[in-house]
Amino acid sequence: MLKDKYDITLKRVPMNIEDILNKLIGDKQANNKKGTVDVVWINEENFYTAKQAGILYGPFAEKLPNFNKYIDKNSIEVKSD
């Protein structure tokens, strides 16, 4: 569906989270404009590590239709996690 509707090829590549974070930090330090990791799901401990390393993109959830439709933006869980 992603390919047909949006011309996106989704390739899931299982990796150890430490390897992913190291790859992202290395790309940032090397000032690579195009990395090899587009999306990653991380838990709060690894999120903290990624945030400290400055490798997170920034706010984007508000651009997602389902976020705006189903999420209470003022809930403590959304504001803190």
C-alpha cells in the first residue's frame, strides 16, 4: 500500500538499538546530509540518549492526521513521553 499510494518502499531492518544510535551519532558527527536510518522506534531510556546526542528530528507529531484526531495533546503522558 505504501508503494502504490505514496511511492515509498518500506524496508524493515532489525538491528540492536545501540548499533542504531551509534550509526545516527556517527552520521551527525560526520555531518552526513543523508543517513541510512529514516525511522526508528525507541523507548524512553534510548530516547533520552538520542536527545542528549542531538540526533532527533524535532516536532512532527502535529503534522500527523491521526495524532490530531485521536491524541489529547494536553495529557501529561503526551507532554512527558
